Amino acid sequence: MALPGTQGPRAVQVTREEVERFCDFLYRRTGMSFTEGKRYYIDRRLAERIAATGSTSFQSYFAILRSDAHDEIERVVNAFTVNETYFYREDHQLRCMTSNLLDEVIRGKRTGEPIRIWSIPCSTGEEPYSIAMWLMENWKQVDQYDIEIVGSDIDTRALDTATNGVYGDRSLMRLSRDLIDRYFAPAPPDGHRIDAGLRNSIRFTRANLIEVKDMAHYRDFDIVFCRNVLIYFDDSSRRIAAENLYDCLRPGGYICLGHSETMSRISPLFQVCRFSDAIVYQRPEVDHGQL
Amino acid sequence: MPFVKRDTAIPSAAALSADEFAAHIAALGSRDPEARWRGARALAGRAEAVAPLAVALGVEANSRVREAIITALMRIGNAASVVALVPYLRSQDAGQRAAAIEALQALPREISPFLTALLADGDSDVRILATELARNLPAAEATRLLCGLLSVEAHPNVCAAAIDVLAEVGTDDAIPVLEQCGRRFASTPFLPFAAAKAIALISGEG
């Protein structure tokens, strides 16, 4: 196979076995599982990385990747992640948070203890900012508690965008004019920059959901939003991610998945909680040793 | 604004040192289930941990920890981890059997060399579970293995399990074997019915 779009007069030739080798490496490092059905997606991004590194063969590119020269692993991860999202996406879960989950969370809080909410993967930041905006707009007790919101993603380029906080019209398509006027300022030529107070309130960090040691730094969250990422993982990576998320939650903490995802088919570690606005999953308060 | 931000530095993940590895292996034998859970989780993907993980799986009573051990073996995903998991197909504990099936189904390439023997096992329960392991194999290979079983299998429940899998993943090559199986078990009405249903599904008529 000749990969399209590569530098020089001749395209770099990559065999099927080499693509498999590349995918295996990517899987081992990130949990992202790409099968033959996504061949075009893989070929295109692999070609871009081979060209960008000036490699003249797959072998020379793979050597760069394995040695992580010039942060190539991070660059390839950035190239393979999907960052399509928007503000107030799947807002029924945000409604569930303010209608049900937070009532349960604050019941177990000591005075002065913060509420901790995690958005992983947070992509370019729309989700953690949405959580903050939703709380400001819809939770009457918002000023009575310290609320810590963390946004994490494996893609550092996406995190830079999140920190910068400038978005196009497409990201804001679900927001009312009133919300846009109150939380955003024009960012020429045609963007919208989120309010500095919100920008400075959310911590953005790099985290790999399937890396046990990486995730060990995140603990005691009350609510985790982990939406539309597990569908990209294979069975064992999903289980690793589920176990990592279990450890990141406080006992009794909640996890919100994407609308097409269900923890029941991934891991028995969590209890299903059915609320009027959403189905979420809860880390049991007590480990009885029996799932 | 009610939001607080803590700028705790988060160090990047590093590989396990030899001492850490030994500590996690030792933790598998701890009395504290939390320590065993952490040990198993830290060993996910470490090929040299297969043997101690397999030993731990055999004695682990806490189902949450057992889940973590199974995940660790799945993540290692080599022939040794398959060898460690296969014996649990014979377990008297339904939870252990289900966990082993789930883990082995996720390793179709690695379980494949073991399937011929498992489908010929002397225990019909193991043969039934082995048909489930064929479900995630490439269709042609699953068809070949299950047709080989169906053509000689005497136990109707094993045949029923194989037909169920073939109905989902079988190719046209399975049709004559299914027809023959239906005739062979004519006195067990369910099997000719199931075989006919599978043939219809494989032919696109179901």
C-alpha cells in the first residue's frame, strides 16, 4: 500500500503487517483499538506522521515512534484522537447532576469539604466549562460550596485549546444567546472566548485513562463525566479504564457515561442508578467483596 | 465564583522498578483486599506476572479483586495468560467460569490454538463453554472449528451451543454440517429446529 499525502516524489510504502504493528503499539500505549474497518482513518494519520517526521520508510518512522524522539508518541496520540464536541452536549446528564447527584453528594460532606467533579476526557474543554456554567445557572446552592472542576485528556493539543478557551460558533450551537452574551466575549476574527473567571477556575491536566500509574494521581472525585471514550477501547482496555475510574471516585461517587455506553457490559464494579433524567453508575459505599 | 482550583503538579507515569514489581507480587498475598486489588491492578500488562496472578486467581475470595486479576491477565494477553485462565473453565464456581470466558473471549488470537483441544474435551460443560470462545474468532475459523465439533458431537446440549454460535458467525460452509446434525438428532426436536433456524440466518433468510 502507498500512503497518500507523504513527502517527496514517492509515497512511503507501508505493508499491512506494518500497519498492524503500528496499531498494536498504539493500543498498548493508549488503549485505542483500531481494526481493519478503520483502515482509511489509520492510513491517513499514519501518512501525516511519517511525512511530518521526514521519515523515508515505515521502519525509520517506527524507530522514531518507539524511542519517542521529539515527543512523537504524544504527537501521534494527538493525531489519532477525536475532539468533536460542543457546549451543553447531552445536557440531560447535567440536569441529573443538579437535580439528583449533588443532593446525594452533599449529604456525605463535612463542612468546608469541596465538591470535586472530573471531566475525562475533556477534549477541548467544552464539557468542564459546561459543567461550571450549568452549576452557575441551575444549582441554587452553588455559592455554599467550594467546587473543584478538573478537565483531563490524553491529547495535549486539545488541552491547550481548552486552556485558551476560544471557540467557534459550532461549539456554541446549543447555547442560548443570553448564555453566550453572559459567559463569552468576542474573540476576533470569528471566535468566542469564555469568561476569564471560568477559564481560571478549571484545572486542565494530561491523563491517560488506561494508565494505572497515571491515574493514581487522581482521587476522591464525587462525580466523573467520562463520555464517549470507552467505545473506542477494546474489552481489556475498557476494564482497565473502569477499574481506574473506580479508584478515582470516592465511595458513593457517580460516573456519567455517554448515551451509547453502559458500564454493565464493561465491569460489575459499579451499581446502576436510575434517575429521571439519566442512568448513571455509582461506586458502592462499601466493598463487601461480592459484586 | 464558587470554583476552586488546585495546581497540584502531576508527575508523568514511569515504568515499574524491580522493587515495585516485587512489592506488587507480594501484595497479591496480603490479607487486606485493598492491597491485593492494588497489586493486581499494578501488574496489568506485565507478562512476567502471569504465574503469580494465576495462583492468586485460584485462591481469591473477593470478587472485586478477582475482577482486577482477570483484567490484568487479559491485559497481558499472551499464551501464558490463556494457559492460566483455561483451567477456570472447569471451576465449580459460576462466577469464575464466567470471568474466564469473558477474559478468554477478549483474546481470540491467543485462545485459537487451544480451541481444538477444548472442543474435544472429555467434559461436555467445557465443550459448551469452548463453543462460546469461538464466537469472537474470524468467521471462517469459527465455522471450521464448530463444524468439526458438530460432525462428531454426541451430546445434544453441546450441539445446541455450537449451533447457536454458528447462527451468529457461521459461513455458508456450515450449512451441510447443520443439515446433517439436524438429521442425526431427528429424535430431539429442538436440534433440527435450531439447525434450520441457523441455516436460515446464515443464508440471509432468517
